[in-house]
Amino acid sequence: RSHSMTTRLGVLLGARCGASAAAARAAAAKRHVASARTVHARTVRQALGSATAAPAMVDTEAAVGQKLHGWTCERVEELAELKCMGMLWRHDKTGAECLSVAQPLEENKTFGVVFRTPPESSNGIAHVLEHSVLCGSRKYPVKEPFTELMKGSLQTFLNAMTFPDRTCYPVASCNLQDFYNLVDVYLDAVLHPRALKDPRVLAQEGWHYEVEEKDKPLTFKGVVFNEMKGVYSNPDSLQGRTLLNNLLPDTPYGVDSGGDPREIPNLTFDYFKGFHERFYHPSNAKFWFYGDDPPARRLELLDEFLRDFERKEVTSEIPLQPLWAEPRRVEHSFAVGKDEDISKKSMACVSWVLSEDKPNLETSLALSIMDYCLMGTPGAPLRKALTDAGLGSRVIGGGLYEGLVQPTFSVGLKDIKETDAAAVEELITKTLEKVASERFEKESIEAALNKIEFENRELNTGGLPRGLALMFSAVSNWNYGKDPFEGLRFDAPLKALREKLVEKGEPLLEGILREKLLDNKHRLTVTSKPDFEESSRIEAAEKARLEEHRKTLSEDDIEALITATKELREMQETPDKPEELATVPRLELSDIPTETLKIPTQIGRLGSAEVLRNPQLTSGVVYVDVAFNLRDVPARLLPLLPLFIRGLRQMGTKKSDFVQLQRRVDLATGGVSASPLISSKRGSDEPVAYLVMRGKAMEGKIDSLMDLMGEIATEVTWENQSRFLQLAKEAYAGGRSSLISAGHVVAAGRLGMQTTAAGWASEQMSGLSQFEAVGKLIQQAEKDWPAVEAQLRELQSCIFKDACVMNLTADADVLTRLDSHMETFLKRLPEGVASSPFWVPELARASEGIIVPSQVNYVGKGANLYKDSDYK
């Protein structure tokens, strides 16, 4: 089960409009939905309606002061950028707020409830409660209604998230009855959870003492306890948490809402119940709806739950951090394996609190533009200076973060010498001073403005429901008593900024840089140091704590713990009663349309290329996907493929270095990217394997888009050894972090490589095999660069051929005008058809173990059901 996501500094899940937020929305989409590789047509249709079906008619009329189903309308706003209406309602009896956005063109309906949950300690109460409320409720008395819902639902999103100061429970579905089912289960879960009456839920989800026999030692067990042990084993996560706790120490951010494993065992059942009573009350709730469902029914559904409550004064406001008069420094240690080389394993990160309060929208967008110009691309001056310095392997910190009550900015380097921490801080300061003095380049500012505007107008959130991304945008203001509608707008402030920055050339960004960063004394430098003994100290402290507690227990106490351990296990292993399972709503066949949506794809050819044309309403945006077959790639080069793909965008071309190339992309398009697509194929042992290049632009810029895609495919320069080594070391550092923090993914990859050719190929490109290969490749590139360069050129010649598959999505009339642009692109590609036999790996079955410096073990088991059983 993975319905928890604890947010840390630098990880923004779709907050305010802006460059960094757009990148985070894309990241969130990749994390949550495996279908992110589907054609753009699906998300475009969800936003703007099908070209073949009229949108549902929804009554969006409301008036300020109107009374409806126990609610009073306080505001009605036209959201011009979203082409819909938003209504802010207040519940008469409880004071709860509901932001109801009526969007007749959006079939993917979204609901969410957000509670402010400021923690008082690092006992993990907010995180544990987020898990626990989804373990049965008044109407649905099963152990795991969350899991049962997954079995009989058409949900497009079903999750819960613990943030540093709030807890969110969002759901989404395109099916109206399914949507109502999800809303009902979630409302009953958060307002009437079984966990308040059954201490075993806290024991299971939070922590408990476990002992099975009288002479065996005590241990700590619990879902959140173990989850956070894994989080605290990851040096990157530990560094981010240390930074947040010390940057805003006089606020709830000074403790860990996710929970520190050393403090989670301090959480009592009474405190658990009291926290829910204080904060999980309608008077502290903010409800969100978005989509084509009837707005009046939304209010009626909510009132059916809220009418049982009375208004209550809830003290949950997030206090502001007073700004410091002088900078501060913090050092901490993290665990490493006994055999690791720690000569360059330290980290240094510098962070600022940027203002005393939440900035207005124009200032927020200006901060986003400054962040993009400093950090948003590999060639941005601050990012490039840190990368080129050779002090570390990867830039860390994430730059601007606006998901808390005050905005922050963080930047640093990973894998440095401990003695270089001061040099990193000095380099950051000097680079910022240089940029402020010499000013940002005009083209860089224009590229940032174009990118932000394109992404906000397009609002393509990939596989993440756009209503959820918009909810986070609204809540980033709403949670702090600010205007929730402001987070849903961007047009006017963006125009004002374009006039100031481009037309008038005002030094606005340089002024912000100097005020918010260079002259700002609220600065924290965190140095993270590797320590061979840290893991032993943590284990010894936990063992000593358990032993001390055991000394206080009588024989009867020990027997009681043994009994409790058995009872908890029995509860977990005993199936729910049929009559209890029957309470969980499931869709009937009559609730499900008999026909699935048909994308009106037209299949044709242009020369050697197969072309799929998808007429959809896209507001003038043209989406181009080009799939190149990977069957000619030798198996020995598969581990190099991810670095090759990265290099396509970040090595530069014959016309432009990588800095200029990124700027040209941002000035003319909505983005160009590339990624591998590996999948098993039904009824065949052969995999499906493609490198997919994707690009998007307005119709008027399609020439520029196809020129850039052709240039990237055919004119990349592979001669720059130092640049490639930078990319390889960044990838290696990221891979190492994943090995520690995502052991379940590593285990799944290792199992996959034993069961199918596609699984084997994927592991070669993204698993432990690829990580080990990158380490060897770095050594080879340092000693014999011509050999590595030859491999990169070999990959290029194996992949890019004119016998490809093109997938085009645009307005119907625009599609008729694209052929000449596509033909020009195809003529730049070498002629040829991928014809080699696919890789035939030896799929040897074996058990294996991988040792990493972590407080948590990950265990996986797998089989090919199609071949190893009679599964059909």
C-alpha cells in the first residue's frame, strides 16, 4: 500500500502557476500514473472535450448570498484562464468552506478535502492519522476500504498525502456514480474513522511493541514507523528534512510531520484521538470540487455529512517564521556502508526564507521566472556554475519552493569533499552577485516567460488529473487564509511582468535577487557528512531503548504483549465478513458505459514512416510523438541508452551549445523530450521497444519545433568529454539514492529481468545493472573517451531512421496542414528500417540479496503468470 506521500522541502506537488510548479506537476504525473506515456490526445480531450462528443450540460449559475443545501455562496468568480466558473461556499452550521469549480468540459471529476494539521512534535501524528483513517469507518467497517475500492472502481486517482502543515484526501473519476462512491467513502473515513475506537489500527499503522515468545527481544513494528525508517536511511531525504526543520525552527516546520523513527514510539492512543478531534473537524476543512458533475449535488452530498457537526473554534493557523538577523549553519551525519569511499560523499546546501509572508501573485510569478533563469535549465547560470566547478556530482536543493506559508529557495551540491562545503557556499554567493551585477540575459527572460505561459495555458498535467493540480494551486494560498482564486489565475500578472521585463527592460529580477537572496540574512547552510558509525549508533540506541523498556515489564506485561502481537496478526490475517465487504460501494454494470471512448485516429503513411493522426480540440497546440524502433540496438549498449537520451538534449548540437539549445526550445515550443518505451507484447516473447521523441508547439511555431527535433536527432555533438562526465556522474548519484530509498522498485526490476525479455531490457536501462554499468562507464570515459564516444555514435546510427512511427495530435483543420513539415523532418533522418532480431536474454530464475546502508529491508517475489501458471 502506498497511499501516503510525505512532502519535503524542494518537492512541490503542483502548487502555484510557474516554471518550477509546472515541472513538479509533470513529476507528480510520472509518480502516480503509469499511463503517462499514452498519447497527448487523452489529456487534451479531458480538458477541452472530444471532437466528436458534446460536453455535458452543467448548471453553473450561482449568486453571492444564495442559500443552497445548508451552504451560503460567498464569492462567484469567472476563471478566464480555465474557461469556467468558480464558487466559494461556506457551510452555515459548521463554517466549512467549499471551492466548487464547474467545468462542463472536464469529465475527469476531482474531489478533495484538506485539513490544516500542524504537528507539535516529530511523533508522526499527521502521517499516522492519514494512514489510519483509511482503515475502516462508521459506514464501511472493513479493514481496508481503500483496497476494496480499488477492486471495484474506475478511479483515475485515489490517494492521500501528508504535507508539513496539512493533510489532503483527493479522489477522481470520469464515471459519475463511481465519483459519488469515492466521495462518500472518503468523507466517512476522515470524519468517522474506525481507528478512534480500535487501538489496533494505531498499532498497525503507527507503531507497537512486538514480541512472539517470552525469551525473545522486543522490537518496534508499524507501517509508518518502517516507512520513515526507510526515509531516514536516504541521505538526500535526511538532508532535506534537516534543512526544513532548521530553516523554519519556530513554526510547525521545525518538526517532522512524517515522523522521526526515534519519536514515533512516543505517540499515544489518547494523543492520536485528540489530534483527530482537534483538526479533523468540518470547521477546519476545505472542500474542493472540479469537473462536469452537477454543482448543486456537491453541496448536498457534503451537507449530508456536515449537518451532524456544530461549529467549532479550531486553532490551526500556521504561524510565520520571524526572519533572522544573521545567517546560521547546521551540520549532521548520515549512514554509509562500511566499504564505501567517503572522500567525496558530503553535501552542502544553502537555503533562504524569502519573505515574511506569502507573496502576491505577481511577485510569486516573478520569483518563478527568477528561479527558472537561475536554475531551470542545465545552462542556467547558477546551475551551470555549480556543475562546471567540478566540486560535486549533482546540484541539489530544488531552487524555489512556495508550498509553505513562506517561500524558500535552496541550492547546493552533492558528493563533495567535506572541506569543500565553504567553497560551495562561496561559489553560490559569487555567482548570484555576478548575475545581479551583469543582469539576466533578455533571451533567458523571454524563454522563461514563454515556457511559463505555454504550460499554464496548456495545463497538460500528464496522467495526474488536472483538477488535482488545480486544487494544489488553490490550496497553496487557501491554506494560509489567502485568496484561493489567485492561485488559479496567471494572465494579468504575466502580462504585467512581460511589459516590465521585456518591453521596458526593468531590472526587476535583479532587484528581487539582491533583496531576497544576496541581502537576505535569513540564510541557512546545511552540511551533511557521511559516517561509518551512524547506522550502528542508531541501531544501538533503538536496541537500548527496547531493552530499558523490557526491564520495566512484569511477566504478566510480557504475556500481554505476546497476546497483543498475536491478536494484531490475527486481525490482519482474518478476512472481512461478507456483510462488511458488501457495504463498500461497487459499480454495477449498468453504471458503466457499454462503449469506450474512441479516439478518431487516422492511420496513414509519409514515405517510410507510419503516421497516426488524432483530430482533437487542442486550442492550436500541435503534439508530435516520433517513435524509433530500438531493435537494432545491441544488448551491450542498453545500459548506455538512458545517458544517450539525456545527452540528446544536454550535449549540444552543431548549431548550438546545450545552453543555447535549451533557450531555443523554450523560446519557440512547449518542450522537446525523449524517453524509452519498453513493454511486453501479448502472445509473443519479443518486447516492444522504442525511443520516443516528443515535442509540442503552437501551429505557428511548428517549423521551429520540427527543425529542433531533427537537429537533436541528427546533429548532436558527442565530442565534449567533460560535459558527458557531468551527466554520467549526476545520473550515478541519482541512481545510488534510488537504490537506498526505493528498494521495492529495485527488487521489482530484478524480478522482472528474470521473467520477460522486456523486463530484462528495462532492468538493463533503469535498474541495478544500469547503475553498475554507469559506474564502470565513468571510469572508461575518464581513461578512454574515444571508445565511449564511439558507442554513443553507434547508438545514434542504430536508432534514428526514417522508418519510424509518427503520432500527431491537433485540431482537425491543423492536422491537414502538417504533412509538409513532417516530410521535411523525415528527410533529415537516415534511410533505413530496424530489422535486427530482438535481444534474447537467458531468463535464469534465482533468488538474490542486495546489501545497502538502510534501516529498512525490501522484499519482493515474482513470477510470469502467463508461463509459470495456468493463468489466462
